[in-house]
Amino acid sequence: MSFAVINESDGIAQDALHRCAAGEITPESALSQLLSRAPAEHEIEAALGAAIWDALESRETISVVRLADLQKLWNRRRLHCNADSL
């Protein structure tokens, strides 16, 4: 599986997404890597969305499930951060 590259600085994000989709690392580990190395949250969102879309187009069901688990963690984190800012 290959994911669309958002920009040159997201090689680590792509690696974390690929490894999560392949089952090599947990969604929690992938999210930790994305948060620690991605330049901006919108880039995480875009890379994750593109990865899920690519897996769906390729009909890679297990990868979709793993990436969806990562998306759920991401959504919870964003919801929590938004609640804290109120």
C-alpha cells in the first residue's frame, strides 16, 4: 500500500500510517509518532484521510479497520483538546 505524500516533511507520518495499516505498530503508537513529528495538525488529518481513502480504494479491509481505529483515537484527542479550550 502506498499513501499520497502531502509534503516533503511527512515521510515519518507516512511511515507511521503504513506501519499501522500493516499491523506492525498499534494505532496508539502511530498517533504518538504523528503527534510528535508532524508539523501541523491539519497535515495529520490530511495524511490520515488520504491513507484511509487509499486503503478503501485498494479494498484492503484490515488496513481500513486499523486506520479507522487510528482515526477514532485522533477524533477523541481533538474532541478532548477542543473541550479543554472552552
